[in-house]
Amino acid sequence: MMKTIVLKVNPQHPDPASIARAAAIIRRGGLVAFPTETVYGLGADALNAQAVLGIFHAKERPAHDPLIVHIADPEQLREIAVQIPDVAWTLAQEFWPGPLTLVLYKAPQVPSEVTAGGNTVAVRLPAHPVARALIRQAGTPIAAPSANRFGHVSPTRAEHVLRDLGGRIDLILDGGSTPVGVESTVLSLISSPPVILRPGGVSREALAHCLGPVVLRSEITARNQPALSPGMTLKHYAPSATLRLYAGERATALRAMHRVAEQYLRAGHQVGLLLVDEDVPAFRDLPAVVQNLGSVTDMATVAHRLFAGLRALDEAGVTVILTRDLGTEGLALAIRDRLTRAAAGQVILVDEKTQGDSRR
Ligand code: TXA
Ligand code: MG
């Protein structure tokens, strides 16, 4: 067990001495967790295979799950990827720095440990000043997955990282809570037209504005509503409590949630509710633990609070978390994706006709 150092940094203007200390750790093959605009990443020198293996070890991440390479300058893309199509530069121009990850063919110098043995690589240029300063100062691209134990909820605060990875990594740069709160959108440019592999911080609508209609992988694999098919996703981004996601008409969903909450409470369970402001009054009569996500009219705030809310409910010791689907517009699509995975099979589609939960 190593000692994990936590260094507080100003998120807008990080202290150069702290960045230098973190960069030195990266250069000698160590592991540094750092804030990005999406979630905290667990970074290592992307060109050092041994260092990259350390990431998999610390996270207990299976070796077949490839990592995102973070760069500080668009030109650095040429060190990481080959056969870069024009559309990649168009997207970089439009969305970098920012929460868009592009999947391209990998350059030979990228170790196969980063790409899980594949011939493609995921690359992004983060917008967070701490992330950019660290990559620049390290003088090397940084491979970084989210800084959580594998399968757990991604960390949006340094405390989350410490809880999951304390004693396993060298340093955490604590830049406060991460602004976006859900991970980057992963877009594959290997296929033409491009495919969204994971919805995230850059909306489908924003991509479509630049590219024309963009398809989601889930729409190709399952002829179904986008990412609402519980069977195809393994449990991921998950809290310890059981999560039940209610989708469908709002009033019906709220009634079904209320009924189930009552049943759990009667059976002596602690019940957690992850709710938008507008839904809170429907549960006023119940002694449940409520995490407030903000207004349904402000998805940026809902996304920002989502993962911290799930972790807080876990810490409160609830055995079940009930939450409601918020649709697919803008950031809501990424929120649905994360909650669907966290729910792993516990997606309840309500509709007026069946008057209740038709579990599927
Ligand atoms: O916002 C984010 O993307 C954060 C911050 C730290 O940058 N990172 C992150 O990394 O979420 P991670 O490892 O938790 O998720 C990366 C996703 C995984 O679903 C992985 O399978 C996919 O990107 N990915 C990575 N390389 C890929 C590749 N070559 N082809 C297809 N998918 C890839
Ligand atoms: Mg992750």
C-alpha cells in the first residue's frame, strides 16, 4: 500500500509547483488522478506500457477495456493516430478542448496496452485547465480512464477518487468538483458515417449540427429505443444499492415509484430517491432519503450532480434507489445511458394501459 498524496489546486489557475510535482510523477511512470471538465481521470504516461499497466492494476480494470489518450494540443493527434480523416479536424475545431473523444486508427508508437490490443485509439483534448497544464508539463500524452474502481460510479470530486483508489495511486490533484459531471461522448470515426459509442458531454444534437444525423451504437445493435434496452448492458457506473429506473409517462412513473418506495419502507428498508426538483413534492409524505438533481429544465445541473448524488445515497446506506428517466434530449441521453447501466436490468417501463410496472 502506497501513500496517496492529495494536493489542492485552483481549478482555473493551478499552482505551477503542484503541476510540476504531478508531471514528474507521470514522467517517471507513476499514477496521478486529475480533474477534467467531465470526471476525474486516472493518468499515466500513454507511451509507457508499464505505467499504463499500473492503471489497470489500480482500478482492477479488465485488460480488454481500452483507455482514452488525453492530449494538450490538437497537433498532438498526429503522434497518436494515423489516417486521420478531414472530419476529425472539423470536429476538433468545433469541440476541442471539450468532452468529445474520437476513435481513430492508432499510431505505431501507442502501446497495445492502451488500446487493449486493438488497432484503434480513443483521443481527446480536455478543457479543464488542470488537465491541460498537467499534460503540457508532463510533455507526453496521458492515458486516463475515469478514476474509479472498475464498474463503480465515476468520480466527480477528489474525495470520490480517494475513497476508491486511496493507497493505490501516487497523487490526486484536487481541483474541486468537475463541471460537466458525465463522461465524454465517444465517437468512432472508423466507420463512415460516424457512430456514437457512448453518449456524453457533447450532445448528439451538437454533433448532428456539424455532421448531419449521427447514429448511436445501441440503435444498431438493438432495434429499440436509444439505450433503453437493459439486457444488452452489463452492470456499470453502478452504486452499491439496487437502482430502479422508471421510464414512461411522468405521472404514471411517479405513482409507480411512490408505490414501490412505500413497499420497501414498510419492509424496513432505507429508500433513496434521486429526483429532479419538480418531482420532489410527489414524495413529501415518505421518510425516504432524497438527493436533489436540480430542475428538469436545467440538464447541465442534473448531469453535474448525478454521480455525486448516487454516491451520497450509497453513503446514506440505502438499499434501493428509485429514479426517473428524463428522455433523450441534449445531456439527458448521456444521463439515461448511465442510469440504464447502473440499473442493470431494473428498467421499468410504465404506461397508462398496464397501469403499473411492466418490468422488462
Ligand atoms: O470523460 C471521459 O471520457 C473520462 C475523462 C477522464 O476523460 N474518461 C473516461 O474513460 O470516461 P473510461 O476509460 O472510463 O471510458 C472510456 C470509454 C470506454 O467505454 C472504452 O471502452 C472506450 O472509451 N474506448 C476507449 N478506447 C476505445 C477504442 N479504441 N475503441 C472504442 N472504444 C474505446
Ligand atoms: Mg469509466
